[in-house]
Amino acid sequence: MLRHFSTLSPVVTMSQEVPAERTFPDGFRWGTATAAFQIEGAVNEDGRGTSIWDTFVRTSDQMLVDDNADVADDHYHRYREDVALMKSLGTSTYRFSISWPRIFPEGTGQPNQKGLDFYNRLVDELLANGIEPFATLYHWDLPQALQDRGGWENRHTAQAFAEYAGFIAEHLSDRVRHLFTINEGSLVVGNGYGNGTFAPGLILPAAQLNQVRHHVILAHGLAVQAIRAGGGSDTKVGPAENFNVVAPVIETPENVRAAEVALRELNAGYLTAILEGAYPGAYLEAAGPDAPRFTDNDMHTIGSPVDFVGVNIYMVNQYVRATEAEPGYEVIPFSASHPLAAIWHRITPESLYWGPKLLHDVWNPQEIYVTENGCSTSDQVAVNGSVNDTDRVTFLRSYLGQLQRATAEGVPVRGYFLWSLLDNFEWLFGYSNRFGIHHVDFETQKRTPKLSASYYREIIRRNAVV
Ligand code: PNW
């Protein structure tokens, strides 16, 4: 009889707001994310130097649209309005990036006080509204002056980055406690120097490409050290990497084990090197004579302990299953592609479970942040001005349900930054790809919350997937 009653108990809990099993841990940080070049505009204001993306959007035949980021979201002037949008969402955190050429217009040397002042104003405005700032130091806008000296092909750029990172730690870490070094080193290298689709648009042979990759992760490690030296004792630092998210195609113990093996190997030159302080033997063997040149001290620097791992997760990059033969896993090719507005994007909600879960299983970081997740959809503005982006709501509901599973299983994910607060300059796609939960009319700069903004507000309010 008692048992019979207890099976009925869910009926009683229906009066509660949300079933307990859908909630996130107490203190979970909800935020949005942006990047300087994509939203700030004001490219010639207050002494900002030129970045490689200013050059690229004007000169590259890789651009898919004839747009530039000279004005973008005009966030440089409208940051107060944008902070008010965050406040209205109820977010407790915000991830933005600092434009290196605003701080060091020539990459190194004389800092530009007016550039720093902008970030002082932004940080103060965030804090005044109860929003904790998380700052990324490098979101792809390398000072052109450094590119003129070889960019990331030149080992000196890693040193210049560390000086800039140390400067930011000295001047902002009294209020900015969380710093991310490099956003998506894998795309900086792969797209910037491998296939030429991102600035600076180079296509290098393997040996040089591997050396560029080494310099980028070395820059990360040197920056971690410079931040420890220049920042406050409570300053926390880590990468924000777009790693290869591996998932077992069917969840069996063998396939999960295979996915762990694959995760280390498929991220060899980035997260694996950073979190282990060494390149896996298989990576160096596969590169053979094209392997990067490095010292033991380099690897020690690259492996500098981080406080957290930030990961941008948009999708599963490789589904795998176990094999008898070496290396113990097999990558399953994708079937048909998916109908999101960003052509590279596949709807794979379980990436938000397997990404953090396997990261935790393999490297056991103390804290994980999902530094980006989101999608672009074809957002039509209705006659009454509303944007009913039900595709994005569905996307978020399914992805966040998977993230919730990870936290419920004890994976130490501490926060989630939705990409993006606003529609913005989406690189090669210019303004034609809209990732925002606020619609932006780029003629008038009017911001309009989309349906997804209401949805996100509700998730934050309940700290649960609704
Ligand atoms: C990230 N892919 O880029 C960047 O960090 C953001 O600046 C960007 O706006 C956002 O995601 C949306 O694209 C990516 O091909 C670009 O897998 C391409 C891929 C992933 C992330």
C-alpha cells in the first residue's frame, strides 16, 4: 500500500516549479558571450591600432559578403545599453574580449590609455549592475603591426602576447577575476594559417603550420605565467578552446573508452599539450620531419597549471566507436548535414554532455566553463517587431538538457556563456549570420529581444532547463 502511494508521489511534486532533476547546481553562472571585433565598431577611435581582421575583411577573397566591422554593433558607444540587456536577462556573468590593438596599437611598446579606459568603463558598468566580468585576451584581432613581422609564425608574437596579458592583469585584475587567454587556438591556426579562410589568410605547409601551432600554445602558457605574476592572488586563468568534441556514437562502455582515447589524440596539438604539458608521442610520430621545434622549457610553459578549462561547444566533431585494431577507435562519418544558418553547424545536443564529461574523465580539471554555445537561425522580424526564433529555443532546450545531465553527474561545469548576447559581425558571413538572442537592426542599431531571450531569462530564473 505504501509502495503504491510512493509511485503516485510525482503527482504531488507537480505543484513544485521544476522537477529537481532538471536543475543546475547552486551558484551555477549564467552568462552571454561576445568578442571585441564582432561588436565594438569604433575601429578608428581613441587610438586603436589596425588589426589583421580590419585588413582581411577589405582584402580577402574568402569573405562571403561585402561587410566590414567598422561599426558592427557600435558597442563601443552603446555598452551601457548592452549591459542593461544583460541585466534584464538576469545573467550573473558576461564574457567579452579585449581588443589587443586598442591596448597596444603597435602590438608592443607604448600602451594606449584611452583603449584601457574603455574596458575600465565597461567593467565598472558590469559590476555596478551585479554582473561578473570574464575577459578573453585574444579573440583573433592580432595587431597588424605584429602580422607585419610574421604574426604567429614569429615566436616573438608569443612573447608580445604575454606582455599584453601581464599588462591587462596588472590593470584590470582588481575587478576582473577570470581571464581567458586565447579563444579557439585551433581556428587561429587551422583557418588563419592552414586553409587561409581566416585572417591572415595563409596556407602554410605542414612544418610551418605545426610551428605556428606551437607558438600559439606557447603564447597561452607564457600568458598564464604573466597573469600569475601581474595579477592579484585571486585571479583565475585558463584557455577558451574550440576543441574537437568526441562522442560515442552509441553509449556503451567500450565506445566511451574509445572516445576518451580519441579525445586525447584528436586534440593533441592544443588541449592535450596544454593540459599534459607534452605533445602525445603519436602526434610527433605522425608529423615526422614536420614536427614542431621546441624545448623542454617550452613544454613546461605550455603546461603551466590553469585554474579552469573554458571550452566553446557547438557540436560533436567526431562520433566514434571502439575497434579491436589500433588506435582503438574509429571515426564514424556524418550522414546528411543539418539545416542551421551557419553551414558548418550540425545539431548535436549531446555535445554539451560528452564534451564536458570526457574532458573531466580524461584530464580532471578543477573547473570547466562552457565559454560559447549557441546557433544562428533565420530570424525573421514579424510585422509587429517580434522575433520568434523557435529554432533557437529548441536548440537551447535540447543542448542545455544535456549540459544539465553532465552537472547532475558531478562534472564540474561552473558556468555557461551563450553565444551571443547580440547579432554581430560573424566573420566571413558578416551580418548575414545571426547568432544573437537580441536582434540587431544594423541600420538603426535597435536591439530587440528575441523569443530566445525570454526563454533564457526563464532558465536563469529557475536555474533549470524549462
Ligand atoms: C566561434 N566551426 O567560431 C567564435 O569563437 C565566435 O567568434 C563565432 O562568432 C562563433 O563561434 C560562431 O561561429 C567558430 O566551423 C567558427 O566549427 C567556426 C566553427 C566553430 C566556431
